[in-house]
Amino acid sequence: MRTTKEIITPVDKHKIVVYDYVIGREVEEIEDIFLAEKKDGDKSQVRQSAHKSIEMLVVSVDDKDSKVLDRILDFKKDDYKFVIDTITDIIGGEEPKKKIED
């Protein structure tokens, strides 16, 4: 079973349980959204990938595991951004950063 961690949103103090790492299958699903044919002026790929990430990585919101995406989309902006930033960090993983030398 995959491990989780609990975060608390800064404004309304929602308790969010998220998986604490992403698996390869999930990375591929998110990448597939960006690899799909893009129409001119279509900015929905970023939104679609955010929604997919929420659906895959958020286990529960305030101890409820249903309608997770809808609940988060109804959060105040700063709470929503906090969740998205947390998920982005999880997807980014803990790969070592290359040191840039002068």
C-alpha cells in the first residue's frame, strides 16, 4: 500500500490526505495530456493535467474520499494553489538537482 501524508490548507484549514509519491503509470497519464494534439489557443491542457493530478494523488478532503476534485475546485484561491503546489512538488519528485557552476 502506498504511503500518504496529511497537509492542512492555509486559509480554511482543510485536511487533505495525499499520496507522498507518484508512480510511473500516473506520470505517463499526465504526460499523455500534454502529448495530445493541441488546438490553436487551447490552454486546457494545463487545467486537464492539474485535474488528473488531483484525482490521482489526493486520497481525501476533510476525511471524505468522494468528489475530491470538485471539493478542491471549490476551495478559495490560496487553498487551491496550496494543494496544486503540493501535488506539483510530489510529481517533481526528489531527484537531485544538478549544480550549476560558473
